[in-house]
Amino acid sequence: MADPVSGGERISDAEHAVMEVLWHRAPLTANEVASAVAEGRGWSLATVKTLLSRLVAKQAVMTQPDGKRFLYSPALARTDYLGGESKRLVERLFGGRAAPLFAQLAEAEALSEADIAEIEALLKTLRREAGR
Amino acid sequence: MADPVSGGERISDAEHAVMEVLWHRAPLTANEVASAVAEGRGWSLATVKTLLSRLVAKQAVMTQPDGKRFLYSPALARTDYLGGESKRLVERLFGGRAAPLFAQLAEAEALSEADIAEIEALLKTLRREAGR
DNA sequence: CGTAGTCGATTACATCTGTAGACGATAGGT
DNA sequence: ACCTATCGTCTACAGATGTAATCGACTACG
């Protein structure tokens, strides 16, 4: 069976930008989404509508009627999406091991002081959980 | 001018599989690459040749003549590629912060014991370097 | 009641990607 | 000097993606 909700269809880069808007605030009309996403990207309203349609088709966004128009909301949790994408990358590039990813980021100087501190804290928590 | 080597053109998923072969062993003929990559993927020789051509066009692979044929070698370091891709993901999905990525992987249970240990060790090293 | 604006839906089209067949040069065997 | 196997190159084509115009339905103003 095709999975009902989470990792169904692939969400593209442009679509992701739209999701990001909806994760930030929802429900929104197509116009609101367009305005929000327009900052930075120079997309026309038509483009945003297309992206919304595709997302609805992929069941990543759900609609609810509001008079003559729709209100759009995410049907996919941001956490699920991020988790899936992260896992995909680790799978594809690092044979499923997260440690090399980390080493890579370190080498590419993509780790800030704050990152390191946070990760450290996270590790501590993880070890506590694993321990008990 | 188009940048000379590193982060130039985007390398696709299928192309990446070919790069992986060349990173493992090079230089290789198209046939050798095809055999190597064929395990798992069911690609025809023609397909692999196309991918090699595209990689050459993208300057991710370099050729050296060997009689009537070519020997292919990576022109892009694996490290650079991995670093670039990792950074792209972190940028795109986590606003450039690596820590949330880790939180995400942890949540998705994509962190093994070994991963955690390795990351811990790496952190120690990093802090030492940063300290001095 | 008609007309203009607004929506979502449909259609469009270039580029990229995955996948592969066809073609032309050529080297090696006979 | 041929024929054939082998290369790399060119061409092909379907599906995904980025980007947008157009269309048909409906609403609201006048």
C-alpha cells in the first residue's frame, strides 16, 4: 500500500519554500502564501498557485474551503519532512552513518560554537536516555 | 567566468553513483565503471557512458587518453562534494545551523551508538582545536 | 442584469534527470 | 584491404521541476 501520509511523494526545492511558509503560519489563502514567499524569491502568484496544487496532489498540503476560495494548511509535519530529508542525505552520501556527516561539516567549517555546544548538550541527553 | 572546479555544476543522484565508483578506484575505462556501478543498479553501458559524459561536461570528471579510449578520473574531491552537499542541506533545511540537524537525526533514530561515540570524540578534538 | 475582478484548474514550455539506442570513427584480426 | 568489435558522441524520450499564462466559474459592484 502507498503510505497514507508522511513520506509519500517527493517535495521539490521550490515546493519546500511554500511548505516553509505554511509551517510558519496556517491556514493561509493562496495570495497570502504568495506574498509571504515572494520575499526573496520573485515568484508570480501563478507560480505559487501551481506549487500549491502540486503539494495538494502530493498530499503534503490540505485545503479547506472558505467561501469561494481555499485555505491551505500543511498536511505533513515539518519534523517528519526534515527527518526524512536528513535521513535521505545520510543514507545517500554517508552510507547511513551520521558521524561522517558531522566530520564533514566540521571540516567545511559549518559548525559554529553554538552548534557545538548544542550538540554536546544533545549528546548528553541521548546518553542518559540510552543508559536507562 | 564559470568557476573553475569545485562547486560548479550540480551533480545528480545517478551521477553521484558514478563518482562514487571513481572515488573508490581510478582511473577506469567506461566499461570498468559500468561493471562496477552495475552491481545494484541495472544500468546499461550506454547509460553509464552518458553519465560519464555529463560529468566530464560538468568538470567533475577528467579524462586521459589511453589509445583509442579514455580513462576517467575524478576531478572533484569526494570531500569537497560531501562537504558541499552537507552544507547545502543544512542551509536549505536548517537555516545553516547544524545543531537542529542533529536533533532531527536523533529524533528519527538515525544515530547509532557508534555514531554517538564518534561524534563525541570529534567534539572533543574540535574543542581542543578551538581552544588553542 | 451585466461586467470586471478573483479563484482554482488547465495548459504550456524550457531545463534537468534517468535511461538508452543509433551513429561514426577506428583499431585489430585475417 | 575488409570486417567486426569497440569507443565516444549524438540523439531520443519520458518524467520531474521551475516558472508562468490562460481559461472557465463565480462573485460582487454598479
